[in-house]
Amino acid sequence: MPARNRRLPRHLSWPLTSTDISSDLGEAPSDALQLSFGNFGPPDRTLLTAYWRPPVGSNYGNGLHPRWWSSVWILVAPVPSGERADARQILRERALPDLRQWIDNARTGSQAWALSRHSISWKLTSQALHVSHDERPYQPVKLP
């Protein structure tokens, strides 16, 4: 993406692109899969986060439009440009296959699970990948 169109300071880059995500997940972004690219990295170094948005029983005038219910929202945070290649490789090898499995489980899981909010996040620290489910503390992921 050209620097003039990317909305990021020059020292930051996104570790994944929408093409990376859609090719690794096996589907293009749609109403059921919302992609977002953040402008600033979170202080805890979370690089990739996915949220499950359940149907809401109230009037949608106060929240998400019904077509976005039962959808997955994916947020990619930027990293320092010098760390982009390593972060991209690790996220594509470990996080995106796990994210694909998480999305498949969300769509085919129990009704009780589908009716509540869920999230999964990955962060990279000192070349170690950590994962968090439903905002619990991060746990290390074993890398091959």
C-alpha cells in the first residue's frame, strides 16, 4: 500500500494485509467478516484481535445493525516497520490457522456460545506469541 494512502506514521506497518487474511481464512471480507486496521499499536503489543458479535434482542437503533449480528470483527494493529516481516510470518503460521478454526467453531458451535460475546487476541513479545481467549490473561503459544 502506498505510504500516502496508508494513514500510518512512516515507522509503523501492518503485519498483515486484507489479502493475507482472506487467503488464509478462505473467505473474502463480507458482512459476516469485518476487517479493521488500527492506526496505533496498543501498549500491550496485541497485534491481532477477533470479536464475535452475537445477535442483540433489542432495537438495533441503539447498537449494531442486524446484518452485523453473528459476525466476526478482526482488528490488525501496526508494528514497528523493522518487526513487520517477523510478525507477519509468525501470525500467518500460527495465528491465522487458529483464527480460522475459532471462526469455524463460532459459526457451528452451540447456541449458548453464539449468543454471547467472545474474543481472541494474539500478541508478540520478544519473538514469542501469546494468545488470549475472552480477555483472559495471555498464554504462550508453542512455536514449531
